[in-house]
Amino acid sequence: MEKTVILWADDEIELLKPHILFLEKKGYEVVTTNNGSDAVELVKERHFDIVFLDEQMPGISGVETLEEIKKEYPNLPVVMITKSEEERIMEEAIGSNIADYLIKPVNPNQILLSLKRNLENRKLVDEKSTSKYQQEFRKIGMNLNNDLDYEEWIDVYKNLTRWELELQKSADESIKEILAMQKQEANNLFSRYIERNYIQWVQPNTDNKPVLSHTLVKNKILPRLTDDDNPLFVILIDNLRYDQWKAIQPLIEVDFRVEADDIYYSILPTTTQYARNSIFAGLMPLEIRRRYPKYWVDEEDEGTKNQFENELLGEQLRRYGKNVRYSYNKVLNLAAGKKLFEQMPNLMQYKLNVIVYNFVDMLSHARTEMEIIRELASDEEAYRSLMLSWFEHSSLYDMIRFIAQKKCDLIITTDHGSVCVKNPVKILGDKAVNTNLRYKYGRSLKYNAKEVFEIKDPEKIYLPRINVSTSYVFAHSNDFFAYPNNYNYYVNYYRNTFQHGGISMNEILVPVTFLKSK
């Protein structure tokens, strides 16, 4: 293993001989100079891992030396050491992107700590995270063997997501594989849990059940409509998974304080047509079709399946006696996002403002169809990173900051998530069967009943029955449906793509977060 090489520039370098000997005994190589000009030249001549720089030196000052080094090597960590605690000097140095700041006289342990902070931080974080997860692994495994309720499943999913985000920084691929296997096990058990409980949950007379799509507005949004004059903004980001929300949360927390970081359960199928219509109607799909037939479009019909969300929301508000002025806005492309951002001041006249933002869903579809997006989002971590990069430069982020400036409350939620599919499950059907990879419905479906969640009577889970023999089947965990015809091509094309419509924690357990502006 190569030694860490330190450059130390100080006009009193001879007085620092004990510190240098201390570092050399610890295995570091230390190159010294007594002025800034030589320091700049040395950095150009050879590689250094870190630079210790005295702020007050004859000739060019420490701050000037820092600026020269950063021009050529912006990522080289520089630690400023000074006798002065003057605020101006500190601000000047910090503004020039220093790695650390030490006040003279420094002792050897301070130097060592600074080295570990700046050079070994990632390794130490890796080791600590890996060790902590190894301890947690057994606890999570034992917990999965218990008879969990819907709240405990939320806790399990939050915990697994936390470790997924924590360990993405790690270089230890083996620990990531162990986490992926544990999440796979959890998904398998969660799928069976949904099978056992879902039919009961969607019945109107069931008390002990989670918040579902059709009760989201009633339970999570209407209680936040206060009597003051400030508008409430609700932003629904289509197909936003909980891990993606946690990825963008730090950006949003610059302007907002998270008051409630909740998760609710999406209904089946976990797709926009069913889940999002249910959110805005406050009804299950079959109930929408029966009560508001002009606002429901069946899957086999032509046209957009979510074109009446505004009307359905209005009907729901009236049913609950909420006589408030509201606006509904849907963003489907970049131009629409920019236009809505320009119109944000006009929304301040409404008590409730709902914004549906359809980017993440488009990203998941593009990843399936476009080779370049597949390469950019090659795995879960890269997919999150791509989404985060988009969000940071999006009109949606501009809107959120505008809402913060106006001191308004904000709810961020979604209609469903998505899962990276791995395992093909064979299914047969006629030409009328829908194309979704995670759920199928039709008259003549043939499949292995042990491999799916089958609903032979759709009305039991309040889904429309197209004809008397219509049945629905849902894929578990990270399975996806494939036809025997041209099977290998189909499987290779769709494996490792992000899909939704079935049963997995990523699709069903989705965020609803209440935020207050700072």
C-alpha cells in the first residue's frame, strides 16, 4: 500500500520537526517547504494527497498560495493553519474551498485527526456503515419472521431503504448483495401479506387498515386545510418511490421542515389509471365507474385514462363539505413546467393547489425504451442519482422554493412506485389482454396460480369487470409477465427495467410527506 504524501508549507517549518517525525512514525511521507511559491511549484512537480498551509508566510500569503493551488488542482484537499482567529481571514480561506481550518499552536493529534477526516473519511464511513448493518441484519431477519401488521411493514421498508441509501456510499459490494437478498426476502413475504389482507382492506366496513389511495385525500390532505388564509400546496410526483423521495429530501429541507414523513399503501393495480384516479375521486375504481361513468375510461377504450382528475377532485371536496377554491394543474413536459412556474403567483388566491408532475414516470418508461437512459440509470443507485440530478435543475424545484418563500404548507406525495423486474413468469392470453408487465386482466388467462395473486372476481377488490369472465392477476416481488411466444427476446428486453402495476414494497409503500416552510 502506497504511503500518503503530505506537503507542509510553513515559514517556521524547523519548529514543526516533532510533528513531522510523529507523522512519519505513523506511516506518512511529509515533504516540507518554508514559503508559498515553492509550495505551488512542488504541487506542480509531484503528487500530494493533502497540503498543510500556514496562513502567514513571507512572500505570497497562505490564502494566495491556496488560490494558486486550487486553480490547477481544485480537488486537492488543503488544510489552513493560522495564528489568527480573525473572522475575515477565516471567511476568506473558507470561501476558497479549504478542507479544514486549524488554529496555532497545533498538536500532533489535531493534525492526525484532520488527516483521518479528510483522507480516510470514506473508508471509516464504509467500515462503520458495514459494521452497523451487519448488526442490524439479524434484527431485521428476526423481525421478518414475525406476524407483522401494516404499520410494522412500513417500519421494515423504511429501515431497509435507510440502509440502501447508507450503503450506496460503500465500496463493499458483498454487503450490498446481502442487503439486496434481505430486501428480496422481505418483498416475497410482503407479497404474501398483501394477498392475505388486501381484499379485506378495500371493504368499506373494515376498521383496522392502512391509508389507501382512495382515502389519502380524506386522511392526509383535508386535515391540513386550516382556517388561516395561507394556501396549501399538494405536489403529486407521478411514480415517486420512497427511496427517491429520501434522495431529494435534503434539497427540500433547505427551505422546509419535515413535520410528518409518512407512507401510505397504493391500491392495486399500482398504475396511474387506477391509483391516481382513486386518489382524486376518493373512491375505488369500480365506484368511480358506477358513480361517475362520464369520468371513467376503461383500459380498452381510446383516449387518456386520467383526463378527469380535476372534476373528480371537485366532486370529492363537495362530498366532504369542503367549500374551498382550488386549482388543479398537470405538468407533462418541460414547457408546461416552465409555464406553470411563471404562473405560481396566481395560485396564491386558491386555498388548495394541486400540482401533478409527470417526470419520474416518463423517466422509467424512457429507461425501458432508450439505450442511453439504460446506461445512465444502470442500477437502483444510478436511477436515484439521475432522478436527483433532474430534480435539482427542474421547474418543480423552482416551484417548491417559491412555495417556501410564500410561507405556505406543502404536501409531497405520489400515486405508486416502481420495481426493477428480474424474474419472468409465463402467462397466456388472447389479443385483448392488456400490455402491462406487472398485472394482466382478461377472459382467457392461463398461468400458474402459485406464481401470482389472482382475483377471479374483480368486484371483490372494487375493480371494473369488463365482462362476466374477466379476471386479474398481479405479479409478486420483482417478477414480470412474459408470453411464451418469442420468450427469450421478450425476457432479455424487459429484464432489469423499472415497471409498476404489481405487488412489491417499492410499488405499494409510497411517500406522503407534510412540510412547513422555515
